[in-house]
Amino acid sequence: MQRRFNFSIRAICIAFLFSVITLTSYSCKSNQKSGDDEGLTGNPAIDQLSDSIKSTPRNPELYLKRAQIFYDNQAYDQAIADLAHVMKLDSTNLRAHHLLADVYLDHLQSSLALQTLERAAKLYPDSIHTKLKLTEFQLILKQYGAAMNTLADIMKIHPGDPEALFMLGMVYRDQGKTEQAIGAFQSAVERNPENAEAWVILGDLMDRTHNPLAIQYFDNAIRVAPKNVAAWHAKAYFLQNNNKIPEALEIYRHIHTIDPQYSDAYLNAAILLMYHDSLDAAGKELDILQNIDPTNAATWFYKGKLHQLRGEKDQAKTAYEQALKLDDKYEQARDALQELKE
């Protein structure tokens, strides 16, 4: 699941003792990597920060900035080592602890990530920002009861907080409690009508319950975020599922103008064209998609389908085989290849 809260630095506060024990022990294993910036040699920003650190080794902000760059480049060990230095110099640096939680989570150390946020919430009991982040992590780890308790704490501090209501809807939706999720998201958009993501999710939930209001929710998302391709895509997908193919195709073409690199729009348009309109037009969409994302197994699968519909069995076989090379668990491609052989 993609994390919703795009805070510039994600974080939380850990007790000083936890910082010393956990981070220092980790830095013993990672110190050498952090010292020579292994894996990111030649990065101007890293080199400049490293020189500054040599001049002023007791400045926690320098380590924090370098840790952020390491994290952005998935150099998690180096990021943790730098954050260990931050903690030694400033054990209550909130931004550093936020970043640490993200590093741990993305480095597949979810227990440490969650512990970090739980300790932070205790240290900063009035921080809605920290509690929202904790809820997000609890949702990712499917700790629904804990997430609900954290949201209840937020509501005590700030009743009706729109982000908390949004997260409440996310928790309900993840549990399959559609009716409660709809109520929470509706409350969220009442308090913050600019939340395009909430409008999109509401449209999807309404669609699942066959509510004709679904299209209005998608339109609301587009109204508040006219350049949001996810909102446009959601509406197009709704239209194609309700057999409004020309309208869906028109939206996919519009998405091309907003974001020419948005691959899903080319793929969905190709599928619709393949089965409802024109094989040649579908082929053009797939050719564009191949140039944008040549390692997308679905591109090759539908190229195979296209060749098969044209009666070009050899080309279809080659395309299906390429799809399986890119994704050896692509059962549809495997089945299609077997069908050709038979």
C-alpha cells in the first residue's frame, strides 16, 4: 500500500534510551558504509554534506540531510547509521525520528518502525501529526484495533479532524466494512471538500454498492484536482465497467495529454480498442506503452492477444513468451501460450 501522508520528513520521537540501544548497535554494523557513502559515490549532494560533516561533526542537521538522501536512494543501512549520529547529538529531534520510522518500514523492519512510532506517540501525546502517522503504519500492518484506538485519541484532541476521518474510512475499507467506510469518508469530505483521494474512494465504494451517485463522486474528485490522473482514471474505469466505452476512451485520451507517461491509460485504452473498436488503434496504444515501459509483462501479454486476434500465431507466441520472461507467474500468459500450442 502506498503511504498517504507525504510529509517532507516522516517521523516520530523515540526515548533517548531506545535511541542509544537500538541505533548505536545498528551503527556498529553500518558505520563503515556511512563513512565511505558506499553505493552513492560521486553524488554531489552526498559529497558536499560529507565534507561539511568532517568540518562540523557535531551538527545533527548535516547527518539528517544526508540520511534523507540515503533514504531517497534506498541506501537504508547508511541512512540508519546517519540517524544514529543524529540521535547521539540530539535525542529529541522529531524530524530524524520521523525519517527513522520510514527507513525501518521500507527496510522491512516493521516491528522497529511501529515501536518507533508508538514511543513517539507516548512522548508527544498531543501531536496529531504523529498519531496520524502511527495510524497509517498500524493500517499497513493490519493492526485494526490499535489503529482505531489511535484515531479515538486523535478525536479527543481534535474532534472531527478530516485526516483522522479519512484514516477511519481507510481502516473500515480495509476490513471490508463498506457502509462504515462510506460514512467516514463522507464526513471527511464534508470537513475537507478538497480531498480528491477521498472523493475517488467514495466513488469506488458507491460503485461496489451499485449506487448511481458514484459518477458524481468521481466528478467531484476531478473538480477539485483537474490534473489528477488517478481521479480521471477512476472515472474512466467506472465508465468502461458500465459499458460506456466511447466515454471511457475519451478520458483515457485526455489522460495522455495530462501525463504522457501514465502507462495504465495506454493499456486500458488498448484493451477497449482491441475488443470494441479497432485492432490497429489498439496496436498503436500498445506500441506507445512498450516504449514507455518495456518491462511491463501486461504489455506483452496484450500484444500476444492482439497478434492472436489477427491470426498471427508465431508473433503471439513470441509475445506471450516475453511476458513470461518478465513475470514467470503470469498465469494468463501461460494459459494463452498453452492454448496456442493446442
